[in-house]
Amino acid sequence: MCGAEPISRSLAADDGATGPFVTPSVDVDVRYEMASPDGGKPVGQRMRWQVSSLRQRIDPEGSAVYMVTSWRDGTLAVVDTLHRRRSVMPAPGAALTPPGQVAPGSFQRLGSDMAAGQSCVLWRTADQDGRPVDACYTVDGILVRVSQQGQVKVNAVSVSRTAQSDDVFAVPSDFAVAAPAR
């Protein structure tokens, strides 16, 4: 762990929590499998998070492209290692819920579960179209599973709480600057 201690919160059903922590409070490296939109083989993705800098890196499996979001700077950098290009744009979506703070929104606690060897609390919420979604988060804010209508959409296959170096989140300055895709 890099400087931050995990937030301890009981997994007991009566701990009074009104919602999950949705931003990791520790440095972490997670490998996910996600349901393919066409119903084919699951798609792999690696997510790394550095709590001290509030940066996230996403590497889709088998791709020469990775993305680095800096919540401090409010930017998303898309890095194409094959063509040696980079694009920087405003970070998408709503503001980041800081580590250790309960996410805004409506949540119903469904109980406790296990995913990728991690204890997690299962929460029901709704997607942007109002459909029910079940998300399982560890007490230190790591997403380990998402299901919808009984089907697992995102599942962590490994979780490693290890320090993430600044180099992991570096955007190569010698890559050509490209306009963001529209």
C-alpha cells in the first residue's frame, strides 16, 4: 500500500452504511473480465489506481491503446503506443467521489459476497436508464463485480493491493499530439 491505509468498515449487515465507497482508498491493480456486447468470449481489462495522485490507468486486453485519467487535473489521456500518439481531453462523467466517502445516489444493501477472493458488500442501484444493477465493492472501495438481470457484466479475476509507481501513469511526452476522437 502506498501511504493510505485501508478504510475499515464492518461487513456486518447492521453497520448502518447508506452506500458503497466506490473509489479505492488504496493503490490497487485489478484484472477484470467483462461480458462481450455481442455475447462472445469475455473481454479482459486491467485497471490500476494510485490513491495519492487520484490517477487511474485502464488497459484493454490485446490493445495498443491505454487510458490514464487524472482526477486532480480533470483530464483523460488516451495513449496509442502503436502509432505513438496521445490525445488529452476533459475527464468524462461526474465528479470523482473521493476515497473514503460514500457515493451519492440511491443504494440498497443486499448483503455480503465474495469475488476474486475478496469480501465485498453487494449493493443494488440503477444504471443511467433506470434499470437495476448490482455492484459488489470491497470496504476499501474496489469494484469486484457488476451484474444486471442476473448476468455478470464485470468480474474481477485478480486484485492486488500493491503500490503503483508514477511511471505506470506516465503519458509519453515524445508521442505526437492528436486531436481527441469525436
